[in-house]
Amino acid sequence: MRKYTAKEDYPLYEHHYDDIRTATGKSLNDFTLEAIQKGEIQPEDCRISAEILERHAQIEESVGNFQIAAELRRSAEMTRIPDSRIMEIYNSLRPRMSEKKKLKEIAEELKTKYDAPQCAAFIEDAIHVYEKRNMFK
């Protein structure tokens, strides 16, 4: 797999315009006023793809922004999770809203059902913090 760098590839819009696809596979050329007026472009067509997020993560790594790269990779994983489930997980992470067991179940679900190990690790880190600060339900 090709590695993307800031020097050669940033911004993607300028250097890889024809390769950019949304989560539904639409190219940037598909986004025209006529297509929108005809109803050919739907809200879900405007979502970023995991592939583009990974490219951005590689660019950030190439300039030493490892934390931003990690956030972009976690975001790429989240593209596989339905919005409604993300909101449920978010609400479960609010202080004193969940028991430890529930957060462990969420972490396991993220790993197994959604192939989102970095998101699962985020939940597992939260479990340790909640334990230390007595923030469980």
C-alpha cells in the first residue's frame, strides 16, 4: 500500500482530486448543482470515507503529528459504526451513566462487531479513569 506524505500529497484535493471518493463511492466530480437539484446527491453521499481518513493520518504522521494521526484512524473506524450507535456509546460514557460491565461490553462490541480496536482501546482507557475517579453508575 502506498504511503501518503505531506510533501508529495498534501492537500489531497490538489494532488489526488480524481482519487477522492466519499463513503458511498461518489467522486468530487459527482457533486454538481444539477446533481443536487435532481436529488442525485443525498446527505449520506457527503460522508468522508475511511480510506481518505487513513490518507490524512499518513500525511499527519509524515510531519510528526502522531496524536492527530491516531485520532484520524479512530475516526476511520467510526465510519463503520451507525450514527445511532455512536450516540448511544457517547451517552454511556457520560459520568455515572454506566456500570463498568456495560463499558466493557461496549469495548468488546467495538472490537468484534465493528472491527474498531482503537475505539475499543479508548473505551478501555475510559474504564480505568472512571475506576480511579469513582465515576461509574
